[in-house]
Amino acid sequence: MSVRVTAPFLCAWWCISQLQQQVSSLYASGEYEAALAAAETCLGAVEDAFGKKHTVYASSLNNVGACLKVRDAQRNAGCAYPLAHLRRM
């Protein structure tokens, strides 16, 4: 049994892999807002190309979640600092 790979499939796969690399690079360099934007773009591209039941969709969704987790932790850390300072008084 042979599998026929079409040009649109290869193009979608290449574009998605480029977005995934961008997400990884931005995340690793601490640019979490930019990584989140790229991860959301990638998620949409994966959904359009392969649907929500594809394993790459799950991986892309995980990337969005990781970016959101770090972003929310940073926001909450900024709110918690004044409270920590008051407790020491």
C-alpha cells in the first residue's frame, strides 16, 4: 500500500514545522507573549490542515497551554510581590 503525498500537504507541513520552531525559539529565549502568538497561529494552521483529531493538534494545543501557564505565572508573581513584602513587616 502506498501513500500519496500532495504538494498542499507538504506545504502545510513545512509551514507548521516552521511555526513550531519559532514557538520553541521564542519560548526558550523568554519571549513568552511572542511565543504565545506564534503558538496560536500554529494551532490554527494545524486545525485547518489536519483537524482537531490529529496528534500535531494536541501537541500545538500543549504549546499554547505552556505559553499561557508561564504568562499567567508572571502576571501572578507581579501581584504577589506586594503581598509578600507586607508579610515581612
